[in-house]
Amino acid sequence: MSYRLLPLLLLAVFGIAVASDINYPLDAPAPDGRRPGGTLSQDLAAPKLSSTENKDIKRERNYPEQPPTIPHSIRGYHLDKNSNKCLSCHSRANSAITQAPMISITHYMDRDGQALAAVSPRRYFCNQCHVPQKDTPPLVGNSFKDIDTVLEQETSTPNRNP
Amino acid sequence: MKSLFAWLKGYWCTLRRPSLHFSLGFLTLGGFIAGIIFWGGFNTALEVTNTEQFCTSCHEMRDNVFAELKDTIHYSNRSGVRATCPDCHVPHKWTDKIARKMQASKEVWGKIFGTINTRDKFLAHRRELAEHEWKRLKANDSLECRNCHNFDFMDFTKQSKRAAKMHSTSLASGEATCIDCHKGIAHQLPSMSGVPGW
């Protein structure tokens, strides 16, 4: 008797064992990530795409260094090595004509703080940091409190360290 | 030279001689019907060259500019009204259309000799090609834009604040025309160095 068929046999036994154990969680609930609910094998519908907020009203920054978010739609704006549509309104020279906020002076500096004549190449691709916002509930909740709220809580709580 | 003249003279005599075998009615009616057929044929051929299908039958257009158009609002949008190549690139008025079609014979030349038959060649020519179109639209006050986007019927209250401001000042006063600001709305842009406003 040869042992050639042994692996096959073992596999068959394992298969039967798995198949007979109906409580085995093959279809486990999926981790609640961006699309909560459902199981691993289930396909849930993707959330609807919503349109970009286009109110042209500056939003509050959550902390002083936060890159301000874009308060308007940027559909179809080219931003590549050939052209930069953002700068046709927000650059130093053009912001006076369009009354759009001029990009920060830090964008005209190299990383050593030396002033440059034109926008620094490392700041050129605006939407690396600045992004438009959509009118949609956040996918992932968070408990961020801005510094004013934290300070207020600190000062209003009695019997804290001086 | 003399023989050529004599040869031409033979034809001229035939043309001048009254018809011997055909009646006047046959000649006038026949001429009229032949005219309809020829003109109809010419117009049909002209219309065929004025379709997106015709434009994208060449890979130069299909793989470069048409592929880029597909991302834009002039191809896909909420109401499904869309612009095809000739809507923006061929004037609608007959005389202007014929003038543009005659210019386009240079594009046939370019096709035969492969001026932009690779992606690299196309990119190298993009600024030049774009400048032709900017110049044309600037000269005719963005006529092809205005065939659909009529200034008189724009509702500024429905536009975003920035758009309304620009349209009610620069565009309304005629100081600027559509193409001055709206470059690269249907295709990608070449290097914009030195272009005013960029």
C-alpha cells in the first residue's frame, strides 16, 4: 500500500469536517469600516456621491496651521505641470484683479524661509493640502475639539492645577 | 502652347453650339435635377464630415482630444445635453463653415504626413494647435460658445457668486470673451507659460 493518496484523503476528510460543521462562521460580519453593516460576502450599495459645496464662504480652520479648505467647486480646473487654474485667481498678481484671497506668503518661500520670486515648486500643487468639501456626513466620526474649546474647559473646571 | 489653345478652342466651340439632339426642356429640367443631386450630394458629404464619428475615425483625435473630452462637462452632465466636436470647432453659418472646411484641408495634409500621429508629436504640437483655436474663438467673439451659451439669457442669480461677478462685469462690457477665461474646458492644456491670465 502506497501513501500517495494520503494527502487527498486527508483533504477530503477536512472538507467533510468543514462542510458538516454548519456553525462555522464562513460568512462573518464585516468590520464596520466605511460602509457599516453587512457580511464579508455581501455587496452593499456604495453611498451616493454628493455635490461639492459651492457657497464661496470661508470656513473656520480647526487649528491655526490648517490649510484652509476650498469653499467652491473646482470641477474642470487644470492643475498639472502645464497650468495651474488656482493661481489664475489666487496668485499675488491676480488676487487684486479677482479679489480672491492671495495664497499665503509662505508659498513664496523655499524651505529655509528664503523669499522666492514665484510660487515655490513644493507648494505648486494646491490640492495636496487644500481640498473642496462635500455636503455629506463624515464617514468616520471623531472627537476633535479645537483649542478654544479645550481652553474654555480647562479654565471653567474648578480645583485644577494653577 | 498653340496646340493647347486649339484643343481648348474645340471644347469652347462645342459649348457655344446650340444643342442638336436634346430639347431645351430636357436640358433645363435635366440640369435642374442634376443640380439638386450634385448639391444634395455635396451637402450630405459636408454633413458627414461634420460628425463626431467622422472626427474620431482617426486615432489622432480619438486617442488624444476625444479621450480628454470624456472627462468634462461637455461630454457628461446632469441633463444629458452634450457638445460634439463640430459644435465647437466648426462654425454653423454656411460661409464661415466653408471657410473653415477649406482651412481643414491642411489637417488632411497633416493626417497624410503624420504630423501628430504619435502621442509625443501631439504633445509637442499641442500649444500651437491650442493657440489656433484660441485665436479663432477670440476673433469671432467665442461664437461657438455663444451658439448655446447665450449671454442675454444668463440668470446671474443662478450662477455662483464668482461667476456672476465676472460675467456681469468683464463679459457684459465686451472687454473679455468666453475663451479669455475658459481655456481648456474640453481638453487638457499645453504649457501655459506666457498666456495672459495664467
